[in-house]
Amino acid sequence: MIGSKKQICCSHILNKERDILLVVRTEEYFQFLCGEAHDDEPELIDLNEILAYDPSIEHVLELKENHLIERESIDGLWILRYDIHAED
């Protein structure tokens, strides 16, 4: 079950410097990202810690595998952008 594992999180979110604006779901993980460039590698974090930081992402946990969604701000609506494995 995906919820019982560690999930990928960028350092800006881990350090509570930015909001979660981009979520990618792969076959193994959710990736909770700010959408900005990074000089460091993402880290693994417990899903409950992410939910405590931003409870609004609970709604995105139904995202299908291999999909990406994003929003412009913490109060913005989530928008499905694409299937990460779809051909252009």
C-alpha cells in the first residue's frame, strides 16, 4: 500500500520553505514537489508528515499511477497535466 511507505519530497517542502504545488504518482511513490529547480536530491518522508504539513494534499492521494497534477498556489485548484508515460 502506497500510504504505508515513505514518499519522495523535495528539500524546499521538507524544510517548509515552499508549498506543495506539483504531485507526481509513479508505480511506487508519490512525489511531492514545489515545482522549482533544486541543487540537491529529493528525500524520502513519511506520508503522515506530508499530510501534517499540507492537509489539502489528501485529495490528491486518489491520483492514478503515472500521472502528474499541479496548482499555481496553495489555495489553487489541482489541474491534471498529463500521463507521465504518454507519448507526445
